[in-house]
Amino acid sequence: MDELVCKIGDTPQKDGYKDGDIIEAFTEKRTLVSHAETILNPWDADKNDSGFLDINSHSHKMYSKTKQYRFEYVVDKVFRYNQFENDKQEDVTSQIDIKKFIARRIFTFCRPGRNGLPMFGTRILPVWFGGKTNWDKLDDVWNDIETHVGKLKEDHKKWGLTSNELKLFMALPCTGLTEEKAAAYKEPMYQDPSAENLVITKKRKHSIPRDNLPLISAPTYDSVLDVSVEVDLRKHTPYNPTDIVVEKK
């Protein structure tokens, strides 16, 4: 389920957000990625005697499916495997001062309270990941989560809005939202979009007027307008964004 999150009521500032302004736009993929990263957070995982994470730990499986490069240190050599190109191997030993590199990684990841990039395996045979991140195998990541962690993908298709956010903003379910369209919906309105120095005239270029939401009853919408009441509208039938979103003039 995709989501559009709108402002409820105008902000006090004259140049602030207006009622109906689209504050955030979440695709289902973005939501599932966010939840997967939280569930498989390597900084919360148990470490082995080396202070690293085990090979084939939950986090290791995630990085094996999403990171471009996997690095392995074996007998004074560092090999880089391109996971996006069938594990194409390259010797990168000359590019890395391995002793300093591992020492820095130990300092930034293994010490309590640190959140450096994670290390896997042991200090004698360390493994780490780097490069770009690609979530084309998101379904495989969630299969691992459902199989080995016990959390269901179906239960994590809503963005994690807090109780206070559900009082101040209106989250609407929708379908067919792309990352490009989501980004466009969050753009401000500029005086001259082609100018070198952009001047913002309105906080948001797109909004969702109340009249464009026929599926929401008047009593329900009255509750939405009461910012002391938590209302979650994401259980309603999803909208097509093109039917409800308007571009300001």
C-alpha cells in the first residue's frame, strides 16, 4: 500500500503549510525497505567473540542481497566480489591498508555505542560490504524475515507513523505511486522553476482538497480535523493519486 500524508489545518506562519498540503509520500517499496532495515538492524544484533556479526546472520543475508560489493580478507589478500555481476572477483589488496582498515572498523563498530559499518566473520577472516545498495531482491529479503525472524511482510506495509503524527496529519492509502511521483508531490512551488536562484512561494505545489475524498464520511473527517484525536484512515479503500491530488496555481 502506498501512502500520501497531508497537513491538517494551516500552520500559523503565513508562508507555512496549508490544509491538505502533501507533507510526505511513501511507496509500498520504500515502507517495506524501511521496516526490513529496522528489523535486520546490524547494530542491535548479537556479536560473536570477535565483536563482529556471524556469517549468515540475518544482517549478512540482507547485505548479500542488497549491497554491490562483498569484501573478504584471506591470507593477506583482500578480494572484492561484485554481487550485482554474479560475484565477479577482483583482488583489491593494493587499494587497502588492511590493518588500519580493520582497526578503524573495529573502533567504529565493535565498541559499545558505536554504529560504524558492520563487520562479519572473525578478526582473522573478516567480511564486509560496500558500494551501492539495490533493493530489487526485496521480496527475497522479506522471505528471509518471515522464515527466520517470524515477522510478516503483510503486517509491515504501513509507514510507522506515531500517535502524535496521526493526530496532526492525515495519512491516505493509495495505489500506483512511483518514487518519481512521490518526490514530485513533495516539491515546493517556485516563483520561477527555471531560475538559477530558486524562490519558494508556497511550501507545497500539490495538495489534496477535502472535496476530493468522497470515501471519507463527514463525521470521520470531523474527527480528522480534531488534532486531539488519533485517526488512521489507511484502512479505507486506496485512492488513485491522480483522482485526488491537485496542482496549485
